[in-house]
Amino acid sequence: MPTLTPAQQHQIGHGDLLLDQMTRSYIREHLGYRFAIYADGTDALAVEHAVRGGALRAGRPCLNPL
């Protein structure tokens, strides 16, 4: 939202431009993901907690950190 131009904000307000489409495009152009399979939920939750806490070189995630 902070990077939208006034014209884009106006178009979204009038339904001429869909924010969902812009969000989808941004995600596909700028973001990525990985997944891992664990034997059970306990192990998966432990890894999730560590990652959200900043255990990776990249640090804590911007979306949904602890």
C-alpha cells in the first residue's frame, strides 16, 4: 500500500484496479518460499519456532515473526 501511486489508489477505490492482482504479482516477482517435510508435528513446530525466532542467516522474518 505505501508504494501505490495516488492514481492507483483512485483506481482501486473505484474497482478499476484489483489490489489482489497487484499483491499476487508482487509476491511472484519478489518473494519465494521453501518447504520441508517432517516426521511429525512436534518436529515441524520446533523448526517453525526457531525460524520465526531468527535462527536463519536472514534473521527474523518480516511476516509473522516471534
